[in-house]
Amino acid sequence: MQIYLPIAEMSVPLELILGLGTVVGFLSAVFGIGGGFLATPFLIFLGIPPSIAVATQANQLVSASLTSSLGHWRRGNVDIKLGASMFLGSAAGSLIGVLLFGFLKHIGQIDTVINLLYVGVLGSIGVMMFLESLRTLRHSPTADARPLPKWWLEFINKLPAQRVFPKSKLQISLFVPLSIGFLGGLMVSLMGIGGGFFLVPAMIYLLGMSTLLAVGTSLFQIFLTTALTTLLHATATSSVDLVLAVLLILGGIVGVKLGLRASPYIRGAKARLVLSVMLILVCLHLAQKLFLMPPDLYMIQER
């Protein structure tokens, strides 16, 4: 069954969009990543303009991340204080990202920039996470949290504005979560992703948090950031397709419920290994579309 998207000005298969929303919701609950890294490229593969795919996917992430974070909060896997600190940085990153998004859209380069960002960011993070997960599984397969390097601990302990986060058992400079949140906010506004594939590894490898606590806190911060970004995109760039967003949200509700049941069984290095493989596969597919010459150089499309 086909359904028409008024902002994208095209028809898409209803079942396919609902299924995509379900997958996004599942990934959100299990990995704390929002699922935008998969959904946004897939929407682009369907022919939806990248600018609309990015802005609309940010809208869908509000629902998925809220439902998932509530589920993890009930299980005690959310550090509210740390997540709120990260949001202060992500709010600034989202505002700057939306302004940059509008500028790139104005000069006609937003689609190319989005594709390049996905290839570069997903590829680099995916490869690093893949190699680290293999090393962890080889030496300590049951480890959930990763010890921080001594030089990194000495560096963050010397930074000003030290704060205590009891839930995560951390004492770190406020500038560390602010910086992580800032980069996450940029990713939400420019790439239509929750930034969880960056936030979760950052909280594990830079802060030393356990995987489940990093996932739950990431989802809480993603909810706040995507809510702000959606509002900014809707008012500043007019790129949000509500019909597409509603379909993704409906599928996401089902996926989140399934993911919350599976999350206690998918954790630690094995979870990071699975996530890294998905990142690399999406990156390779986007790189093929971006750099290989298409069979038809010119195409006439009726709008």
C-alpha cells in the first residue's frame, strides 16, 4: 500500500515505513542510539530528499528515545544529572547545527554534505568500535565497563569545574559532558541521528560508565536534544514531513517494547561489536552511492 508524503512530494510503501520505525525503536531501546544512523540513510535510499529525511527522522527520535529512556529509568539505568549536563552542551550544538543546515540548504549543498558526513563519521566510529570490541572479547569477554587510560584520567582531573555524579560514580569536569553533548547536538541537527552511536562509546570510553547505564543516560539526553532540534527544524527550515514522522513513530512504539525486553541480554562488548558491524555496513552502502558512477548519469523525474 502506497501513502503520499506531502512535504517530500512522493509516495512510499506504508508497510516499509512502519517496519523501518519498528527497527529504529528496537535499536533505540537496546543500544541507546536512537536508530537514526540506519533510518535516515534508508529514507534517502527510498528517494526522500536528504534534508527532509534528516529533519523528519529527528522528529521520530523524540518518541523513540522518550519511550526507551522511560523504560531504562524504571530499571535504574539513567543518570539524570549527567544527562542534563550533556543537554546543556547539546542545546548549543543543535542551534549551531540548524543554522548551518539552513545555510547549506540555501546554497544547495545540504544533500552532498549529509552524505559525506554519514560516510566519514559512521565509517571512522564503526571501525574503531569494531577493533576495540574484538580486543575486549579476546582478553576480557565478560567485562562491561572499560578501564580509562591513566593519561586521560590525569587530564580530566586537572580540568576546572569538577562535579560529582553519584549515579555513575564519577567525579569529572563539567566541560567533559558539555563537550560530548555539543558534538551530539551537531549530529542530531545535521544528520538526523540521535548521536547515540557517538554518545554511548564516548560515555564508555571517555567516562568509564557501564554499558547499560551509558545506554539509558544516552537515551535521556537524546530525547531532550531531538525535541529541541525538531522544534528548530520545523520553524527554521520547514523540512519536517508530519505524515512520514507519524508512521515512523507508530512503528517505533512496537520496536521499543521489543527492544526493552531484549536489552538485558544484549550488553557489553558483544553489543558494541554488533553495533559496529551495522555502522560499517551502512557506511559502505552510502559510500557506494556517493563515489561510484551511476549506470544512468541523467534522469528525468516527474514531480
